[in-house]
Amino acid sequence: MRYSEISSVEEIVDAAVKLSFFASVPRERLKKAIMKCESVTADASEALFKKGESYHKGLYILLQGRVRMTDGGNREVIIDDGGVIGISTFIGKSTYRVTAYAERACSMLFMPEILVYKLMEDVPEFRSAFHILVAERNAELEGRSSWSVASTTYKPLGSYMSSPIISVNISDSVLEASKLMAECNVGAIVVCDDGGELRGLLTSKHVVQRFIPDMQNNPADISSGKYMERNPVALPAEFPLVEALAQMQHTRADYVVVVRGNFPVGILSNNDISRMLFHNINVFVTYVEKLDTLEELKKAYEDMYSVASSLMENSRVSYDILPVLSSVHLNIQRKIYRMCGEEFHRETGFDLTMVRHTLMIMGSGGRREMALDPDQDNGFIFDDNVTDEQITMFIRFGAKYSDALAYVGYEKCKGNVMVTNPEMSLRISDWKHKISKWVSNPGSLGIMWSSIIFDFDGFAGDEKLVWELRNHICSTISQSPVFLIQMLERDSGLRIPISMFGKFIGEKDGKHKGEINLKSSASAFIVDVIRAFTLKHGLNDLNTVERMKTLRRMNVISEELYLHTLEAYETIVDITLKSQVEKAATGVPVNKYINPDELSLYNRERLKKALGHTQKLLNIGLRYFKGHP
């Protein structure tokens, strides 16, 4: 399947105006929309999308050809010239519930969803016809004509926006606007012209970062229009919450203005939307807190895939799901830690809490990037006054804790980065010595362990020990940056699973023959390069996406590199999570292997692009640390 810009707009418009889908849309209005669409072609037997695949954020309009949609059972729908493909998922904002194949060569128009929503807003007749088409399609595929399928995930902005809006005129002073924000206890205010149309958005952040520093220049013009954001995220009331949140995250906006035409009618903050979309996760966390046995916690762990599935249906950015899943995983592990600690105290009389220590969570747990199959990456830091006998008791406890984690579902670390390993349970001074030795003369084991341990966070105990060790790591690496080169050179010696001709390179043999491990062969490279940049500049961020944002904010990486790396990381996380949810739902062991031949053409092309950029990122990192341009 190939996407390209439309080369002959008038020709496409001539064809589109004849389609029943666009019958109510005036030609000039339709032309305006089509100019922003993409042309798509597919060969016979190619899959447009597969059941369970991430929503493509738009509709396919079939100009010529035939497409067959099937749910894998008895229900099928044939789409001929003029038909619309992907309409049920467009409404539900979930994963595709059917697989769509080209029965013969197809020529299509891909219309991004924002264009569809704007047509629905501008042309009431189109909106009515669209709703009828949705009901008919659901009846064909689901045996019913209701919107119940979409009711839990389709949440339009108009239903949740704060309204009426609070606004000022573009000529009103920032002082007047600030006073109004304070009186109304809001963090943002809409800026309009004399006719009431949207001209911008002024937030408290703009006042602090733009206006106050400018005061020393005694500016003659202190109008709101001078300091406002001139291109705020502005979306129609029909637009869904999940898509609005994705756009805001992409542009790093804190607010979305809801508009009809160009007239503001409401406003929502990033926090408002996140709270509405993810409130159910708090229910699950509270549920975990009330569990009292390992058997109950094991069941909660096994049910994590349903939490992930729900989150994926309510989010358009999969990497944002990882911190949420991580919070649930860590709550389960924290509950196990308390239960084991209390039982150990009853059995031995040894109270962990009376000894100054911290339990570290490392790797994906430290970065808050746990998927559905995190293993155990943990260790102890002890105060230098802790005795050998006390450390021995902690390692005994660690064995109990590790076995309990394994029983619930958290596999033991194959690299032995666990509290049961005496080398991972050290006094603070010993940790510092070990890390200094790694940095000065790492060796293969030191580099492997550092890639896990350097992403550590406090899990239980005295956080000050964590801060002290983290400061030591930053200062040590700043004095020996060659370590970062060695770390990335190790990565460059590994194979990113795509050939120079764009072909996937899967495992040659074994039970995963033909498959790709998207962690060790893809996301790990992005995590390593971004970690290297972070350590080089002494930053404290742990999460990979947050690290990227900070590096961009500090101009360490360019806007282009930031956006392309974020897109590549999102693709890898999205495909990994989807695969894991499908495996868990069908009782197949969950891992990070995927078979590229089983992906749709759309996801294959996404993954090829992501892997290509990952190789480029690794090369950029090596050049940067070696001092080359």
C-alpha cells in the first residue's frame, strides 16, 4: 500500500463529487478538504488494515477497486467504488474490529479525521448522512444499528469542555487579562478580535515567560495580542477527546480551544482530558491495594492485558500508556514487598524498616516503561554503617521477595540484576566504587549492567541514598565521557533487523524463527542513545519520552530529530503492546517478539521507517560523542 500527495486535485474532485458520500458537500468546500488528503493505492490481496491494528486516524474512500472486510468469522462486507472504509473504528477510536483486504487493485483517497469533523461541522447534511452510514455499517458487521460499540470510547470535546469561555479582546492589556484569570481561577484565557473570532490564547505560562521578562524593557505595547500564543490548538466540538490529547501532546500544548467556525465556544486543559480518559486506572490501583494474597495479586497481574487494552482504546499515543501500566505493576510489586516484609519479620524477627536502606527498581521499571511482561530488575543500597550480618538478612529476604514476584508473574532477570545477587546489594560506598570502575573500564558485563542500573529509581526505603548514587553517576560520567562512546559502540555492533534494501531480518532459527524482538532489536537502541545524551548533560529525567522533551527544550537535539525519534519510538511501542494484548487475550505467552509478515502493510511500512530512523539515531549519537559534526 502506497501513500502519496495528490498530484491532480481537480481530477480527484471531479471523481469525488459524484460519490454519494460527498453528495451534500459543495464542490469548493470539498476541494478545500481534498487538497489536504492523500492518494493511496493497494495491489490485489494487500491488507489495508488488520483486525486489532491501531486506528489509522482517518477514512479511506474507495475511488476505484473492491475491498472485502471480514471479522474472521461469518460476517463480511464488500466495498465497491465510492464506498467508505474504516468508518466504525473512526467513530469508536479503538483498534480495527475487522480486516480489510483489496480484492483487486484499488485507488483510494485517505481523508484525515480532522477534515471529516470539519465537514460535519460545516455541512449539517453531510453530518446526518454520515451518521446514517455508521448505523448501516454497524448493522452489516455487528448485526445491530446502534452506536453502543463506540459509546465508551467516543467522547467528543463538546461534551466535556468548560463553557462559556472567558475571553479578552486582542487589544486588552496583559495586566487586565491576568487579573481576569486570577478572579476566575483559570490558567488560560481566550483572546478574540472585535468580531468575537479566535485570535489566540494567553496562559499564565505566557505571562511568566514572555511578559514579565519583557517588563524591564518598559514596552509601550503590553496588549494580550503581543504575548499570546497565535496558533493555539483549536478543534471542532465533534472532535474526540483522545485525538485532541494526541494533538496537544504532539505540539506540546497545555490547552485546546473548542471552536465552531472560528468562534471559540469552550476550552479544555491537557490535565482535564487525561483525568477523564484515565480515571478508570485509579479504580484498578485501589483494587490492587485491597488484595491480601499472592493468588489474588497473580490474578490482578494476569488481568493487566485488559487494562492495557482499555487504555489503548482510549489513547492515541501508546508510549503514554507505559507509565500508567508501570504504576499498576509497581503497585502490585509494592504490595508484594510489604507482604513479604511483614512475613519475614514474623518468621525471623528482623525488621527491614529499622535498617537504613533503599530498594531500587531498575530498567523499564525505573523509566516507568513497563509493558505486559516486565522482569525483575532490582537491587539494594545500604548505608555504610549497615553490618555484613544485616546485609545477609536482606539477601535472605530478597530470595523470598524474588520468589513471590516470580509466582505472581514477574520473571527473574536473566542477567541476574536482582536483590538476590550480592553484587546488586551493596553499601553506598561500594556502589560508588563499582560504578566508577565500570565507567573507567567497563567490559561487556559492566556495559550490560549499566544499561539497566543507570535507569534506577527508589522503590522503598530512604530516597536520599538514591539521590546520592545518582549524583555520583552524573559526576563520574562527566569526567569520563568515553564510557558513553563505548556504550553506543556496543549497540552499533548489534544488528538492527532491517537490511539496506528495506527487508526485515528475523531470527534465523529456534522457536522465534522469522520473528523480531522489538525490545532488544529496536526500542533498546533508542533508550540507550537518549540515556547517553541525558547522562552527558547531567539530567535527572528517567522516562525516555520525558528525556527527549528535556533534551529538545535544552536544544541538545533538533526539533526534527526529536519528532522523528518520538514517532519511531511510538511505532515500536504501539506494535509491541498490540501484539502483547493479543497474545495475553488468547493465552499465548507474552513476549516482545513479533512476526513482521503478520503485520498489515501499513504497520510494516511504519516499522521499516522506525527501524531506519533508529539506525540513523545511533549513528548521530556516536558522531556526537566522538566530537564529529
